[in-house]
Amino acid sequence: MSIEKNIQTVKDFFTAIGRGDKEALLALVAEDFEWIIPGKDWPLAGTYRGHAGLADLLETASRSMETSTEPREFVAQGDRVLVVGFASGKVKITNKPFEDDWIFSITVRDGRLASIREYVDTQALARASQMDASGPT
């Protein structure tokens, strides 16, 4: 596929995330899809595989966080699309806010997302996920 089509596929993916359209998201990812989110001590860290993994990630995100994601720049070469963006929100259980500048490295294969590797501010997200000694604020 062309670089332009790969970028459009990635933009369609972010649009579907923004709408909460799980059916569109599943249509845009390969069966063997893999999404790696680095870190520990925050709800979404881990590796998610396949359609079931994506559905699990979306459910965990919905249950544990309120977030607004803004992809700001798309840079592509071959089958790779880098997306530079910003997210803000809060972790529900702690009610603590976060701000996160991020980069997603996305591989597109045959018109579908094959993999996502996030590069995020894991410290900010872990801080927002930590309980205070007195419990949730």
C-alpha cells in the first residue's frame, strides 16, 4: 500500500477510537495484531494480542481511565507510521489527572494495523495511578 493509504488507515483507527467504535477498530486491525504498552504500576501497561486483546484493552481503558487523545502529527515511511500526540485525562480509581506526550510506532500490513508500540510518559501515568496513603482522592 502507499504511504498515503497507510496514514489514512491510521487516521481512521484514531477516529474510531475517538468515537468508541469497537466494530470499526476490529475491522482496521489484523487478526494477529499486537499492541505493546510499556510500564508498570498503571492499568494499561502490557501486551495485547489479536482481536480479543484489543477488546480487552478497550474494556480496561474504559473501566479505569477517562482520557482525551489528540494525534498531532503523522510521519510515514514504507509500512511504518509514527504518530506524535498528546493525551490528558484522569485515572478513575485515584481521581488523579495526567498529561502524556506520546509516540505510537504503527506497522500497517495489507491495509490493516499489524502492530502498535507505544512510547509514553510511563512515570506520569504511574503517578496518576498510585493511591495516596488515605486512599482515592
